[in-house]
Amino acid sequence: MGVRIISVIVACLLFGYIVFSAVFLDDAKQDNVCNDLIVLVKDSLDKHFVTNGDLLSQLKQAKLNPVGQPMSSVNTHKIETELLKNEMIASVEAYKTPSGIIKLEVKQKMPILRVISTGGNFYVDNKGHTMPISHRYVAHVPVATGYVEKELATNELFDFALFLHENNFWNNQIEQIHVYPNRDVVLIPRVGDHRIMLGTFDDFEGKLDNLQLFYEQAIPKVGWGKYSIINLKFKNQIVCTKK
């Protein structure tokens, strides 16, 4: 019995020591001073809307630069919330390392459409949100012109632009989307010297499916220079105007 009691006591003391050491070491790590801030903009090879310097300046201005501050006082949630105010950023993850470093992993927004119109000059991203134009980087995406307000840009026009973005054929074919005051839409393609009268955005997928079939079956016979206008406004019909 005596040996068992001694074994239990030793085990309890050992367990208590381990718990104490873990808590003590964790507290000690938290009391360390932040010695560096490392920013990783994950998609910086594809897009250049923000730089490490931009993000650091934003944190300094908000008095949230963690360098030199006790690790226990660094609030990573506040850092994330502040950086998400930048309209170029889609997501931020901030975390601490045991070596006293704060790391930021940042993803930029992905524009799928640029609007240059009476409603302003801005991008629309792949989530349907607007983002400002950058003086540093120009995204090669379709351009919407004419009478485009933000409400249209983030709803019907966004749905159309997302369709183009996710469709290799039409993403490579459509260069410009012009909207008239009555909401009629004209598409300007990259290939061919013609204009595509889409009408409204109603059933745009069906209209473009018919046009793609026309491209595949008729254009090889008559050539790209045959028509000046290809009209898709009428249901299940394609009306062409010769040059």
C-alpha cells in the first residue's frame, strides 16, 4: 500500500509540474515583445492591388502596428477588422507565432468587370462587391460602359459578368458591354468587326448559346466580315445585318 501511495503522490506532483510549466511557459511567451510583422499577400503574382507597405501604413495609421508591443496585448482580431476596411482585400488571417512574430495572410479581391460609365469608374469583384480603381494595377476584364449604375452593376450585370468569367469561350470573346438608357445591351467582341445586340439581360445564357452555335456553323461559311450587326433580341432567332 505504501508503495502505491508514494507512486500516486509522485504522479500527482509530476502532473502538477507539467501543468504549471505549460501555463508558465505560455504566459512567458505571451509576455514576449512582438519583434516582427510578416505580411504574405497570397495572390500577389496575379494581382497587384495592395503591397506590404500599404498594409503596414494602414496599421500604423490606426495605431495597430504590433511591432514592439507585448504579444499579450496584440489583438489579432482588431488587426483583421482594420485591414478588411481596405476595399481591395477579400480576406485577412492574422496570427501569433511562439517566436514573437505576427503573421498576416492576405487575399485580394478578384475583379471580373470594370465599369466606366455615368455611374462611376470602379471594378466589380467575383462576389458582386464593388472595388475602387487602382493607380498601380489594371485588371484585364470586360469593360461596361454607358448607363451603368451601381445597382445594375452589382445585380444583373454582375450575373452576366460572372457567366463570362466562368466560361472560357465567352470570357475570351466579349471585350465590352454597352448599356443604353432603356437597358438594351450591345456586346463588342474581340474577334470580328460586328456588334451583338443582346437586348436585355433576360435569358442571356440562351441567347449566347444560340450565338455560339451560329459562330460554329455559319461563320466558317461566310466569314467574320459578312455582318455588321448580329441581333439576339428576338426569342430563339438570330437576325443579321449585312455590311
